[in-house]
Amino acid sequence: MPHDKSLNIEDLQYANLTESAESRSKLVHTFGALAELGHEVASRSNFQDTIRTSLHLILGSLGIMRGGVARYSRFEHEFNMLAVRGLGESFPLSLELCYEDERQFLTNGLAPIEVAQAAVLPFFQVYDRTFSASRLELFVPLVIHEETVGAIFLGEKATGLPFSSYDREIICAMGRHIGSAIAQRNLLAEIERRSEENRRLYDDLRMTYSDTVKAFAAAIDFKDKYTEGHSVRVGKYSEIIASELGWNADEVEGAAVAGYLHDVGKLTVERKIINAPYRINAKESAELNKHPSVGFEILSPIHHPYTDVPLAAKYHHERIDGRGYPDGLYDRQIPYIAKVVNLADSFDAMTTDRPYRRRRPPHEVFDDLHRNSGRQFAPELVTAFMRGMLKELQGESKEKRFRKLLGREYMEAEGLASSLRNILNSMTPTSPLTRISVGQAHG
């Protein structure tokens, strides 16, 4: 008998050691699965792959035969399956919930619910046959920060044994990882949705602003029947200059707006002065010359997206040699946007018909710009403007911006491209950026 008792003690000790080793192995395996799941959630950029891999990890770590992960749509009040394994082709991709289901799942929190004992809830009553056919045993609401974000559906274990408390703890730990991944995805989707909504609102506001600016330009030009379209053309020429200077999109748009609105002060000038079919006298000229300052007063109270617009209206008749008006500013005293609009305004004045003269030929216009570079106009602006036209003449630009504004006949003047090349070379003979090779195609 003592011998038998000794054997029983040894057997018991061996069994305990074996069970302890199995527990440690299981624990190591489970923690490995948890660590892998955490890494998966943190590092994966593809959300669908993250959920699919997460499902495989939770099933594999606990030896579960089948299961699925769903995402909760609070707008549609339903679970939408994201990943499924072994539930059968008839398992629905979307499962609807009622208010009571939602309330109970939120109250339950992130804890497994035994499907067989949950018949009191409408959700399990509606899908009773589906869950029975799929042999589901556990349902886990994924509640993160007091919000239901999804659910895990789990079938039986491969061993046929019931889920232990240890299994349930592991399921909850993994569920938190999966729930966090879904919550993060929901947050990013909401941010993207709001960003897209804000972008649309911003685009709508910009479109409204642009339409308003063009309406103002049309109203300005309507007062002068001889210069119809002048403000729009000045806006487009200003845009070309800014583009050739390498300004960003917002700065280019700001230059265009400044051009559109540069003559807004003319709205207060008598129509008979603006429409005079002759060169106006000194008194009339003094009245007309008030329009830059008046334009500044009109535009200053308006909160423009582009803050220099009022300055362009006020100073677009200043010259860098100090002989302009209204303040006789010299060179760097003049806001740069006003220098851009000044060149655009002068070019349009020279290339459009007026009641007392016809528009000037292109060679004469560009000779004038060259001659007044450094006097009336900033040299780098003249260079940029001519370079833009030359690129179009040589086929380097497909936009045909000058052709649309000046007409095909004007742009096809004999030798215009050669003339522009010669002027550009004489203006910047040592600059590799603007030096134009005489060997390039002639226009």
C-alpha cells in the first residue's frame, strides 16, 4: 500500500508538471498571437487585409473552427461583414439591428455573449436559423470608447470543449485590438468625408468669389463701350505674367483677380469722360486720374483672399522711375502686384483699338516695352511676358493664351518670334534662364 501511495503522488506531480508546461506553452502562444495582432493593427495600411489577418489570428490562436468580423454602420443600423471564414455561403453580408439590440450590445460592452442563451434579443431571434446553421457559439460586440464599432462571430472550438474563462479573456483582448482598428478606420473615414465636404465648400466659395470678381469686371467695362473686355484681358495678362514668374496657383489667381478689379474706381467716373471719342483735357484727365485711389477705397473694406488686390487698384499707374501717379512712388516703393498689373494694363491699352487711334502693330508694341523696361516697367516682368508669348509662338505652350486674347492675325505677324528672341537676348545677354538661342525655330 505505501508503494501504491508513492506511485499516486509521483503520477500527480507529473500530471501537474505536464499541465503547467502546457499552460506555459499556451500562454506563450497566446501572447505571441496578441503581439502579432497588435503589430498588424498598428502597421497595416490596408484596412481589409488587417481585419482578415486579425480574424485568422483569433481563430488560429484558440483553435476555433469558424468565425467572422463585422463593422457596425450607425447610419444603416446594421453589421456589415468584413471578413468571414467557414460560415458558409448563405451567411448574410449585412445583419440589421433594432434600437433594443443596439442598446443591449452597448450595455453589454466588449464581452462574449453565448448565442444559445441570447434568444431574448430581437437580433438573435431574427437570425436564429442562420446562426444555428453556421454553428455559432459566441457573439462579441466590439465596444470602443462607449461606442459600438463592430462585432466578432465565433463558432465552436476544434476540440469540442466549451470556451473557458481564459479563452474569453483572450477573445476580449484580441477584440479590443480589432475594435480599435475599426474605430481608427471610422475616424479616418470621417476626417476624409469632412475634408472632402470642406474642400467642396471651399471650391464653391472660390467659384462664387471668382464669378463675383468677373461680374465686377464686366460692370466696369460696361461703362466704357470702347474698352469692352479690358478688365478681363488685364486679368488674364496678369495671370500669364505671374505664371511665367513661377508663382504658385493661389498667387497666380490673386494676380488675375487684381487685374480684373484694377479699374473698379472708374465706376465713380462720369461716363462722358470715360467714353470721350477724343483725347480728354487736363480737367477731365485729373478727374479720371482719381480712379486708382477711389478703387483702393472701394476694395479695402472687403476681406479678399488675396490681400494685395486693393494695392494693385491704387498703384497700377505708378512707374518705377517715379513719374507715375497717384503718389509718384519709385521702384521698390511700388507693391509688386501693382507692377504686374501695370504691365498687363499698358499692353492691353496698346493692343486694342481706341476711339482716337487704332491698336499698335506687335513689333512696335514690343519695342515700346523694351524701351520702357527699367523706366515704366520692371525688366523681369517684361522678360517673363515676352518669354510667355515666344513659348506660344514656338509651340512650346499648347494653351494659346495670347492667341485667344489678341487674335490669330496679330500673333502671326511676320518675324514676331525672331523679334522677341532678339529683344530677350539684348535684355539678358548673360542669363542662362532667358538667353534665347538664335538657332531656335523662327516665327
